[in-house]
Amino acid sequence: MSTLWDEFRSYLFLGLEIRTEVPGYAVVVAKVENSGRRTKNLGAAFLLLGPFTEDPVQTYNTIAVRTGLTEARYTDDILRSNASRTLVADGGIRQLIPLPFFTEENVRVGDEKLACSIPIKLEAAHYTGPYSVRLFVGGDARWMPRMHRSVHDVILVDPASSPW
């Protein structure tokens, strides 16, 4: 019985990779892996980009206030966002990027490894220090309470090497 219960509670493995080979851009590779035997439906998947020293809820709420979304109290609340397109605040310093590759193009995550790449334009005037990139993923709320998972990475920008 406990093995069966674990199969329904097993989490997805999440990963982020940041590439900065092209001046002025970062490419974020978001990864979701299901090593379990049961397929999992994803109801929400977002990238949240903001200053490294800023709390992710504060980053999200800055975007929410400027774009008419409901503010979050906790990081779990970010997955309740109904953003269907990239939302940007403060000239690109803060971004909420929906990932339909995980929620629409791949209806279920089977025993597989999925990855998608997202280009982020780095404006030298804004990106002068480390910036956080967080991947938030939540399960399908129809079948069970939405499980919140996240992973974090950082973009390091050297203003001296920027073309701007």
C-alpha cells in the first residue's frame, strides 16, 4: 500500500541551465523529468526572473500590480496566475514567463525528460548584477491539490562585456 501511495505522491525532477554564449542574451533551458511509472499532468509552469537579492513573492507582486494579476502571499500562489503571455515590469528586470510547452504541448509527462529553451534579452542598463531565474511547476488541480515545486538558478551579467 505504501508503494502505491508513493507512486501518486512522487515528484517530478526539475532543472534549469543558463547559457550566455550570445552577447546580450541568456538562454534558459527548463527541464522536467518524470522518473515514476505514473504519468503526471501539469497545470502550471512559469519562469520568474528578477533581481537575485529580491524575494520571489516580491518579484511576482511587482509584476502583478503592474499587470492586473492577483498578488501572491506565498510562492505557491504564483502557480495560480492566469498569465497566458510573458509579463514584463521595470524594463525587463522582472518577468513572468508562462511555459505552454509543459502545460499544453505535452498533455502528460510520462517516464521521460522534457526540456525547452527560452531566450532572455539582457539589457545592460538593467542587468548589472546577478539575476534569479526560478522555474515553478504545479500539478493539475483537477486530480489532486496542486503540488508546488520550484528550482532556482542565476544569470551573471558582466556589464563590461555587454554590447550596450
